[in-house]
Amino acid sequence: MLGKLIKFMGLRFLGVGVLFASPVIADEEGEVLSVHFNPGAVMQLIAPVTEAEKRPLRDKYFELGAPTAREYGYTQNGVLVVEKTLIGAFSPNVFVVSQWPSLNAQKSFQSLPLFSEIKALRREAWEALKLYDYEVTKPTTLTFSTAKIYSVSLAWVNPKAPNNFLLFLQ
């Protein structure tokens, strides 16, 4: 896998998008994981649905792309492991918290000829793979503690009707 994996157990995914996370393992130093994002960095959340028999394809994907992505500044900060889907049809195995140092670095990597081959392999290696990118505008630190339970709301909004989700929240 890309970078150092820090696993948090007890995550639950609730349909359109509420996660409950109770971390079990933090970093080597103890019970807290802090992830810092500088202004201009791209916070990336990746939600894959995997199947065991496709592991060789995923290994090939990481073998092809990981070293080059790291050269462009990609960092994998942690992995939240999903225990159970309570509501909804989308049931990812994990949520990967990662980042790019800038939108330019991410776009530069994605413009490489190598990326076309890597991106094509995604459709074969995963049953489903959803990515959420957010360009950070001010210094931001996410801190996860094994002593707490977290909830996070997620939704993939239809760009043609973004207000439909706002109606759902009311």
C-alpha cells in the first residue's frame, strides 16, 4: 500500500453518509493520530470496495503508481477500516485519508502518460472506488484518538442538482 498504514477499527458507514469511527490502533507513539494539511494542499478521501480475488490487480496498480505518486508529493496518512454498513447500498471496505501537497502536484501526476494506464487498471482492480478531493484553504489538522468515537457525513452530490442534497439535510 502507499505510505504508512495507520488502521482505525470500529468504523461504520451509514448510507448517504454518516460514519462512526472508534479507533483501536493509532500511530506508534500511542493513542493519537494527527494529520496536518497546509493551505493549498489537497485532502483526499478514498472509499474502495474490494474483492479478495482481485488482490493481484490491486498490487499491480500500487506497483505501477505508488513510487511516482510519492515523487509528486502524495502521502497516505491513515486508513479507517469499515466494520459494517448500516444503511445504504454503498459499502466500502476502508476509507483512506491522504493528501497531495497542491492541486498542481496532483494534476501534474494525473497528466503523466503512466496515469492513463494506472487509471484504466482501477476499473479492474476494484468493484467500486470513490474519491473525494478538497483543496484546503487554511491550516487544518485532523486528530483521531482511540478514546473517542467520530461521526462524519459524506455525500456524493450531483453537480447538475447540488441543492437536492441540501433538501435532504433539512
